[in-house]
Amino acid sequence: MSENKTQAFDIKKAAESKIANVDFENLAFGNIFTDHMLYCDYKDGEWGTPVICPYAPIEMDPSSRVFHYGQAIFEGMKAYKDEQDDIWLFRPDENFIRFNKSATRLAMPEVPEEVFMEGLKQLINIDKEWVRKGKGNSLYLRPFMIATGHGVIAAPSAQYRFMIILSPAKSYYTGEVKVLIAEHFSRAANGGIGAAKAAGNYSAQFYPTRLANQQGYQQVIWTDDATHTKLEEAGTMNVFFRINDTLYTAPTSERILDGVTRKSIIDLAKREGINVEVRSVLVDELLAAAKDGSLKEMFGAGTAAVVNPIVGFSYQDTYYELPKQDKPLSLEIKDKLTNIQYKLAEDTFGWTVKI
Ligand code: COI
């Protein structure tokens, strides 16, 4: 990461740390936050000085646009500690680029690279004790931006707040993941905001996901809005299918998030000599493959969830259980990916960045 600090940061440290009260072995995802947070305000067409201060509630005008029109975007990233106590980020440039693409789509200002990257670096360094060693431990990084401008007119805000908060994390999903294939609800539509990491893309999933939960499924596999015949994403993750020995995942589009874990898996699998096809998989194809036994595995991939095996899926009230694999490809890929992230294997791709 850049050593040139062109951006001054205003740093106010917490009087004492909360870390002694945290049970790092029993962390519910995204529930506990470190001692500090970062914020940087945008007004009159420019970004102010980034501030790092004790983690605390923020005060906002009730008419702030984010409350009324959901003008909000975020990123999900992780920091990992290696055996030498060095801390690493994984492809942070990808998150930075995607963040500003999301900003443009939501009519928000782009965040300067120094504020995003140097902000992450400085904040993580201040809270570095919160990054625990050992595979499976990480610090989940949540950069986000909200519209703070006053007034309920339905137009882009003139004021914004960029923030970063940090949360020690273990796994996102605990236990088996069974999914329900969407027949009616959609995550995104062409021309919409599906490719942006917009807050509204996630809240729109809550209701259909709750209905799926009530039927015993942890997530929904989203299908295309026009025909509900193409398999697109799994809940909060991109989705992969292993049919015989080929891995399939949908191409990115206006409806599908360009996941960093997704694109890393594609590159890793190809390097390992695995046949990867980036194309839409049809529901009918999946049903046929489940019936004739050629569907070997399904898994979700995302920063929070990493690689999450799916044990079965339901479609039109029929449940299809996937066969157990002696050596699941999903776990082999997860191992290879996390070995790079935790610096346990050589990073031939140049994906890891020391902070
Ligand atoms: C991530 O995987 O980081 C995400 O952004 C998904 C989130 C809903 C936890």
C-alpha cells in the first residue's frame, strides 16, 4: 500500500479498549466492533479531513436522504494476520474500484483513493490487536457511504458521509446451507442496481429469505427476473455449480455482483487445471444434472462467507439432496484461497497487500 501520505488524518484515540470483554472464540458475524471507526464528510463538492475516533453512535438529521431513499452503498473486505503478525488485505484495489462504481450508480460522489486505502490502513493499525491469528479468524472491514443531506426531496443528496467500521469475524454461516430456488422473487433486474453493492439490494432480499427460512432453507438462489430460468446468485454470495468435473458460474451482468471471491476462484481453479465455464446455468439443466447424478456440488462464494458448500436445493416443492463427496472441490478451493489470504501459500497472483 502507498507510503505517500498525502491525506492528513485527524486521530482521536479511545481512552480504553473493549477488547478484554470480547470472546473471540464465539463471535456472531458482524455483531461486535473494534475500538475505533473512521468517517469523512463530503459537502460543498469536496471531501473533508478523515477522522478516526472511538466507535460510537452518530447523530443525524431525521430528513437525511439515506433514511428516505436508501442512498447507501458498502463494501465487504477482510484483514488477515499471518504467523509473523503481519496484517494483509486481499485485493483491496478491487473493492475500491467497485465501491466507486457503486457510488456512481447511486449518484454519489467517488471517494478518493487515499481516504479509502490509507483510511483502512490507519484504522486497522490502530485496532491491530483485534486481528487474530489463525485460519478462520479475520477482521471484517465494512467501508460504507450514506447520504446525509437534509430534506426529503427525492433527489441525490448534496452531503455524504463515508465511514469504515471493523468487526472481528469467524464464519458467516454456521451449519449446513440448503437453498430454495426463487420462482417469483428477484434480486435484481436489467437496468437496475444489481451490480452495485447498494444497501437496498440486500434489504430487498430480507422478505423472500425470511419466507425461505420459514420453510427450512437458509438462503435463496436468485433467478433472472424476466424468465426465472437462469441461476444467478445465492443469497449474499455468488454461486458455483460443479457438474461432473466442470465448474460453472454465471457471468457478471447488470443483475449480478462482480464478486472478488468469485473472480479469484475462477482464476485459482483455472490455475489448478479445473475446467471452468462462465455461463448461465439453467434451472432445467440443474434439475437434469441432479436427477442423473452429474451435479456433484454447489457452493456460494463471498468475502463474508468465503466458500460455503450447499447441501441441497428445493425447486417447486421438491428437495434435491446433493451427493456427499469424499474430496469436495469446494473445500479444496477454499483451502487454496485461504492459504493465500493467510500467507500460508505463495501468492503467485499478487493478490495480497501488506498494511
Ligand atoms: C460480503 O460477503 O462481504 C458481503 O458483503 C455480504 C454481506 C451481506 C455480509
